[in-house]
Amino acid sequence: MTAVLAPGSTQSHRKQALGVRFAGLGRSFGPSANRRTVLRDVTVDVEPGEILAILGTSGCGKSTLLRAAAGLDIPDSGQVLIDGTPVTGIDERCAVAFQEPRLLPWHTLQANVAIGLPKSSSASAGKAKVLELLKLVGLDTFAKHRPREVSGGMAQRTSLARALARNPGVLLLDEPFGALDALTRIRMQDLLLDIHRAQPTTVLLVTHDVDEALQLADRVLVLGRGDGNGPEGSTVAELVTVPGDRPRDRNSADLGALRSTLLSMLGVTGH
């Protein structure tokens, strides 16, 4: 599946890809007597237009980091800046796609995508944009279908189109392909790269899948406690640049070596 934009379409009036900076970010949860630190002094710069994958063991704070970037969660310390401006609440410069498509079952796919449109969109321009985005993700012939009438992969593509309807400077993806079967997941990864080429934006991708991170990302951020003996809470354990241009050869020896390194960082041995 190849994403193609018509001349003069969404790309011509979309927002610019924006840089993201996490500056000393810290976040804890729970009552004061038994508070648990999840993130500790996370500092990293994400370049405009970059795809950054975020890896780490379950419960290490990957989704919390993403929610802080979206303004859905307020850190205890430090801050998130987008294009140099602090995030202080739900940020219109970002769009989020979750592991579950979270579509409204009584709406058509077209109406679900329209939910993501900026409030300033006119009716005619909004309708044209929604149909364009459905074509971008290969669902233009399913515009009038409802979520129950399409597959899980098609529902996830609709979720991506809805996120893109906002013209985001930053696209936040929280395990967006985690619930899909292996073949559909690979196709969705290819689709995301097609979309990124057609509508360049900064992408932060939370994933548990090392191979997915290596296929999609410019760099991989590994959250953890360094040697495992540091203070409570995850911080930047490693920041790794992925070699080679996209699309990458999944059987590349360089990626295979880096895969082993990342798995070791995550505590997976004997693979």
C-alpha cells in the first residue's frame, strides 16, 4: 500500500513537523505515604520530523512519557516543550493514536475521522480532507462502513487517519499495532512509513517490539534504570541511532546485531 497525496491537498496546508524536548521529566503516582516513582530526570531532544521509538519493560513509564507530551498527564518535575513552548495542558499541536482504535461504533469511518478535524475547519474543506485521509490509508471505498463492518487493521488505519486529521506537528503512537496479527502489523508499519513520507511529522512511537522499533525509527530510546541498581524510576538508559535508510532490510546483519543489543538492554538473554 502506497500513500499518495493529490497536488495542493493536505500537505500544502498542514502544520510543520515540530521538535520535542523532555527536560528533566519526573513523574510519581500513589498516595504520599506509598508514592512510586515511574519516571526520573528524563531528558531527551527529538528533532522535527524524526521518528523516535520508545522501548522499555512493562510499567517503566513509556505511556506516561507519551501522555506528558500530549498534555494528558502533568509531570511532578521538569517539563515537556514542543517547538520551544512548554506543554501546560492538552496540546492541539499533538495527536494521539492508541493501541485500541477507540472508534465510535454508531458512526461511519468517515464520521470517526472527522472527529479529529480542527474546530476551525469549514464543512466543505473538512469533508474533502476526511475523504483524502481515508484514501491515504486505503479506506476511501469503506467511508460509509461502520467499525463493526471492517477488520481490526482497517479500524486501526481509521484511527491513524483521525489522528492525522488534526494536522499534527507531533504524532504520538502508543502501541498502535500491538493488538494486530503479525502480517497485518507489518503492513501497518509499512503504511506508517508511507504516511510519514507523504505528510512528514515528528513521531513518538511507544512499542514493546524491538523489530518494529528497528524498522520504523531513526533512533530508539530505551527507558530503564541504567545498570538496574540506580534510584527508583526509569530514566534514559540508552539512546541508539538506527543505521540505514528506510525502508530497511528486515534481515540486515547490522539490524540483527542491534536487535541483540537492545534485547540485552531489556534483560532478554539467550535469544
